[in-house]
Amino acid sequence: MIWEIDDSTHTVEGLDGRGRPRPEYAASLGLRMAPFGRRVLATSIELGILVVLQLPLLLVSLPVLLAAAASADPAAALTEAGNLGLVIACTAASSALTTAFVVLQLILHGRKGTTVGKAATGIRSVNVRTLERPGFWRGAVVRYLVLGASFLVPLVGPVLVIACSPLFDPERRGRGWADMAGATWFVDVRKGLNPYDVKRMRIARKTAATDLADERSELPSLATSAVAPASGAYIPVTRSSGGVVGAPRGEAQPATTAPGGAGAAAVAPSAAAVDPDAAGAGAPAPGNRASVHPAVASSTAAAGPGPGIPWTPPRLLPDAAPPAGPPLPAAARPAAPARPGQPPVAAPLVADASSPAVVLELDTGARIALPGAGILIGRDPSPAPGDNGLTLVPIEDPTKSISKTHLALLRTGGAIIAVDRASTNGSALIRDGAEHSLPPGQGVTVRSGDTLLLGDRRALIRIG
């Protein structure tokens, strides 16, 4: 049997139950309404071009035609005029140029969502339902027919249709009667997302469909309860961008209490996977939001893994050597376990006092100094086990091409190492005009003058 996938139906995103476009969906993508002042400027530019194209008719042909019309025999007056050929040529030239300009405007508006005036003022037109090109017939022809019909009532018609009707838009998106008829909406591509940027629109739609729900939902707590769970319970081990990684409990186990003191917290042995450094040192690591309470760490270290509880070590970044420079620091990869059944313990990052100053210059002009052991960059960075001493640096990214935890920039042994943290849109390094992609989990030594590509964002590295 041959299975066929029916792809003839096109699902339109951002519509309510009645099939009407939701303004909040367009706002979540980063689309912004075109300012009314710039829309007026765009229209003025196009009207100015039309006036220029009509100059041969207005300056040469119109005076002769008016004089002939005022005479007793208009036909004889035109025949006797010595410049009749020039009058015909100027009239034909103005008509042909005007027709070509209007047709060009209609095609550009219907296919590309722009016109000469809108391109000059940073405005694009989209279909209000699909947020794609408006279409030639309804988006361009019907809209301009409504605008043209408004001029049948001099002064009052254009003022009412063009200037006043956008004020009565119930959605407050500046859509006038002509826009309602053409199902169009004008957006600002200077301060908002360009809907004709295919890559950015794809990222924005994907983010609106998945990432917003992920941000609003709370992940399960990594703290293991002191009360023994039922058989087949889930033991959380570590967080990831997809949720919580853990191991199943084979059978119900009694709570384990640290020997040597009343009042010590009773926890399951898998809590040591939350923060190995806290379990070894008995204190939470500074700057690590996944640190556990000292009482939990001490009881876990004393108890060890209980019988019948399989332990699965957390999967961090792949243990791969960088293409150039010193190996990755211990905080960027898990160390080998000391003995079977014990979790790997990553050594904390130690900053070299003699290391030069490092500054990261973002494409927005912001400057980020590299403090201590390094930084963790993303929209909302979250440290993994072993990321001790890393400073969390959130970066605002309206298009959300940067992942929540995108890249780590580490200082070790006098070198600066960049490690992509399995980001969605990837990272790359531009050096001497050539772009090199950064494989996830593999460290690459960077130098002054290199440019890091984080999704669609750029960051220049200055060392020294």
C-alpha cells in the first residue's frame, strides 16, 4: 500500500475560533504597525512622481487644448496650431509613463508588499490573515480601486477614506477602509520584523508556536523528596532545553538519613547529580542556581547510592577536544567517575590572574566584560552541573534566534574558549573573512578581532 500525504491544505496560524486574525499573535512575532506619518510620506512621494510624469501634458499639451476649447471651432484651432505634433507626443508620453508607473506599483504591492514610496520609508504590506504577500487582485487592485473611488467626491472623499477611516479601526492597527477591502496591513520594517525575511519569520513562527508555551510552563523540581516515592517513580537528574533528564527507580526505597546527627535532611542519593561540587564541598557553589542546600549535600555524600536504585549520569556536553588551543576546562565537560555507581565531579573553573582583559561587543553596541572564569550567554541562560563560577549574561533578542542557553565563553590557562551549548540555530566564528561553524560541545580558541555569530546576532571579541 502506498501512503500519500495530503499537503494541499495550508494551515493559517494566528487566527481565532472565528477565523479572524489575532493582533497579539502578530505582535509576538515582532511585527509592528507602520506609523501614520510615514504612510502619509510614502503616499506623498508616489503622488509627487505622478505629478512629474504628468509635466509634459500639463506644461505643453494642456494650454493648447484649453485655447482650442475656448475658440469657436476647436477642431480648426487644433489643426492650425503649429505645434500639434508636439502636443500629441507630450500627451502620449505622459499617458504611457503614468500607466507604466501605476501597473508597476500594483505588481510590486501585490507580489512584494511594497511600492516606491513604501520602500523609501521602510513600510511593507502583508495580508492581515496570513502575514504573507497581499496578492495582486485583492491586495493591490481592489485596494487602489477603493482609493480611486474616494476621489470622485473631491476633498471630502480622500480625507474621509485615507485620513479618517484608520482612526476607526477596532483592532487599533491603523487599517482604513481601503485596507479592509484589500485585507492588507502595513508594517514597519525599520523598528520591527520584516515579514519578507523568510529566515527570521520562520524562526519567529516556530518560537511563537513552541517556545512561548515552554517559557510559561514550569519544569519539575530537581530536589528529591525526603519521602520515598512509589515503585517506578522518576528520579530527576538534570535540566535540559527539552525538560528534565532522569532515571527510573526500580523499586520503592526508604528515606536515607545522613548518619551522625539529628535534624539532617533525608534525601534520595540521586540528589548528588544536581550539583556535584556542592556534594563534595558541602556548600552551594556561588553563581550556580542549581546548587543544593548544605544539609542535602552532606546527607547525600554520606549516604551514597542505595541498593536497587540505578543511577544514570547526566549527559552534559560531548567530551571533544577543540580544533585549536588548550583542551576544554573541566566545567565544560563531565569528568570520568571515580568508581562505578558514583556521579562524575567536574572541577571548578579557575581564572588565571595573568589573563588579559576580554570584552565582547554586541551588534547593538553593548559591551560585556569577561569576568572570572567566564560567561554563559543566552536569552535566559541556565547553568548545567559543573558550570561553577560562570556569570549568566541574558541577551535581549526580539527574533529569538538565540537559544535560552546558547554559548559559553570560558577563560582557562590564559586562553579564551568558545563552546556552543547545542543551540537551536547554532554558532559560528568569523576569522579573517572566513566563517567557521562551531560544532555543539566542542571548544574553539578565539582571539582578538574574531566575530561570534549567535543565531542572527553578532559579537566582536576584543582581548587585551
